[in-house]
Amino acid sequence: MHMLRALFFALVILPLVAAAQQLPAAPALDAKSWLLIESGSGQTLAAQATDERLEPASLTKLMTAYLTFAALKQGKLKLDQMIQVSESAWKTGGSRMFIRPGTPVSVEDLIKGMIVQSGNDACVALAETIAGSEEGFAQMMNREAQRLGMRASNFRNSTGWPDARHYTTARDLATLAGALIGDFPEYYAKYYSIKEFTYNKITQPNRNRLLWLDPTVDGVKTGHTDAAGYCLIASAKRGSRRLLSVVLGTSADKVRAQESLKLLNFGFQHYEPVTVYAKGDTVATLKVWKGQETALRAGFAGDLVVAVPTGSGANLKTEFVPPQRLVAPVPKGLMLGTMKVRLDGRFLGEFPVVALDGVEEAGVFGRAIDSVRLRFNWGNR
């Protein structure tokens, strides 16, 4: 009987465990570097050389767009604002929207020229309007990159014009694209899926072929120089789920589109989203010191959704890491700890847990009582 049990375990149980622990094999791409991100959770689903420094070419324009959208949101720019075109903007080389000195152009047309036509002249015009000069704008780009956590990036211009000191990585570009989509969803939805734009009686198509090949793709940006190769950041939304791919250094326009679609299809076909906690679910009830209330609920500000290999959601495990001590006042929404999520023992991510309730500070007497308890460590008995 013992031998039969051992044989059953070896032939049936162990292979099932091994299968549960095996991740889907990501496709190999004809590119220098690539990355596939599950946008909801920020998980990496496929990656290759994601931290290798490379020239971003026109992918740089995502940062130019980010700062432009920030200026609009802050009221420093308006879409219908007319911009005088400088000689330097007009003379900019590379891809252009064909603005002309002496002919004012609206901020919105410059945005479309930058995104759809990949116009370097449009980028310079926007940079000069926002920062006074392209050099000053590059400084803004680098400050924003640091704020967003793009630690391996350095920008020298607003266009992606070749420069040995102008570089980034696939990981940093994914961070930037995710921030642009998340921070400015209204502008992203309005401009990045436009297939063509006409300015100065010249119609140019969006260079992102995936806008024609896959109706779920709604952005993001292409790039090309001799040094960078053909690059594409793409994003697709199928149902409520969004994936973001970064493919750098392919050999041709057609190849960057094919490889990007291959990566997106892999993520949608081999992974599925699982809601671990819904928005407002109580993860834990935590003790509060020196407060008008003695406890509060901790949970998530939005749904906690993670991507797992299809069919493996039942194997998810979570571990809440609470704060050591919670002292009032505690505002609603304050981060109180993290939730670690694992699949079959494999770490998937760590996500912030926040206060679902607010707790005001107690009066003098209440605070004094808790101070005594904390001083003598009575609260830990």
C-alpha cells in the first residue's frame, strides 16, 4: 500500500506541481530589447535586456507629450492657444509636420503633429513654448524622468535626435508610457489612436501599423534612427485588461509591428487577470493608538488584480505586511503596509494597502493614557 501511494505521488502529484510552477514560455523576438507589462498590476510578463541603455529615437516624444499634457492640466497651455513658429523649430530636421514661420499654429495641431506625424518641428515648437528653449525643456524632461523613477534615462532634446548622451531603457520607457496613459487618460484616448493627420495640406499616416492590424491597439509610439533601429511601444485593451509592450532595435518597420503584436498576443492568450481583493474589501483591522477610534480597516483603494498563467488562479497566496505601530491621526487613504502576492511560491508583486477609514487624534486624556501604555509596552502584551 505504501509503495502504491508513493508511486501515485511520483507519477501524478509531482507532475501536477511542476506544471503549476512552470510559467508560459515567452516568445523570442527579433529585437535588441523588449518588455511586456500587465498595466493593471505593473507585472512583467516577458522581458529581454530591459535595462540595456539604448537610444530611444522618436520614443522620446512620449516625454515631450507628457510634459505638454501636464502643462495643459496645470493651465499653462490651452489647446486653442496659437503658437508663433520660430526659425529653429521650422529648420528642425527629420520627420516633420511642416509648420512655417509667420504662420501661427494651435497647440492642438502641434500635439497631433507630434503624435501622429512624429513631427520634430512640432516637438521643438512645444518645447520652446513650455520652457523658453529646447535646452531648458530637456532639463525639465530629466527632472520629470527622475520623479517618475526613470533612473537609467537621460534626455538631450525633445525629439529623439541622435546624441550619444541621449539614452533610456525598455524598462524606463514602459514606466513613462504607463504614466502617460494613467495620468492623462483623456489625452491618450483622444490623440494616440488617430490614424492620419493633415496639416498644411499634407496628409501623413500614423507610423504605428498596429492601429490597422489590431482594433484593440490604441497607441502608442514608433521610433527609428540608424543607431536605435526600428522601435515601437504599443498598448492594447481587450475587455477591461490593458497590456503594454516595448520593442526596441528591430530591423524594419514591418518587423517591429509583427514582434510587438506577437508579444501582446502572448500576454493575452497565456495569462489571465485574477481579482485578489476588490476595492474596499477589508484586508485587516488594525489597532490605532492615541485616536478617537481604537481601530480602522485596511484595504485597497482600487481592485487588486494580478495576471497569472491561465487556469492557475487558485494557487495564489497573499501575505499582509502591516505597519509596526499606528498612531493617530491617520488620514483615509494613507498607506498602511503592503500585500505580497505569490503564485506557487513565486513572488509576483508587492502592493500598497491603505486606510479605508480615517481616525482623528484623541483628546489630551486619551493621548496621555496611550502614551503610558506605549512607554511601558503594554500595547504589545
